[in-house]
Amino acid sequence: MTQPSCRQVPCPQCGTLSEWRPENKWRPFCSERCKLIDLGCWADESYKLPVQEPDEGINSPDRNG
């Protein structure tokens, strides 16, 4: 009888395949190192979400209506 294979996902930081299972305490990362590097990127604001500025005319106090 064959055992079911464990799902493998690429590490978001380095791309190495890591097992997605409860025993991998760093999932989806492959190691604690990659997890800490990613956390550091968020902390120093290297990762940013795109923001679209609202149109000036929509909330203008001079607008009649």
C-alpha cells in the first residue's frame, strides 16, 4: 500500500519546495530563516500594497450638489 504524498509548496521567500504539513512549523516557508527574512521585509515596509488615490473632484468641498 502506498502512503499519500504530502503537498509541497514553494517557499514564498526562496522558492524551495517545502512540505505543507503540521510538522513543518514554518509553513509555508521552508525554514525559520526564510520566515524571519519575510517578516523583516514587512517590518521595514519593503512590501507595499498598491493604493489608488481618489479622484480630486469627488470629495472636493467646492463641488455643488
